Amino acid sequence: MTQTQEKAIDPWLLSILVCPVTRTPLTHDAQAGELVSDAAGLAFPIRDGVPVLLVEAARPL
């Protein structure tokens, strides 16, 4: 499964996840397979359907 073929993230899970840096809500970029924190300017990967909310794993926007 490629990044663009990631399963949709559960809406309930998305509603409770927050950025580990700013504690603000995240948005799901399904095309990139990432959770995006506009406030922190970071994109967190989703690997095998699991969000990786580690600052070290994030890429700058």
C-alpha cells in the first residue's frame, strides 16, 4: 500500500488527536498520508494506518 492509498483515518480518532507541539487540532491530508499541524508548520506521517506524532518524524511544511 502506497502513501496515497492509505486508509481513511477514523473521524473519531482525528477529532481527539492534537499536535504534540501546540496542542491544536490536526487536519488529515489523505493524498500525502499525513496529519498536518498548521500551527506548528509540521506534517506527521501515517505509517501502516498509525499516526506517528513524534516531532522527530515530522517534516516541515
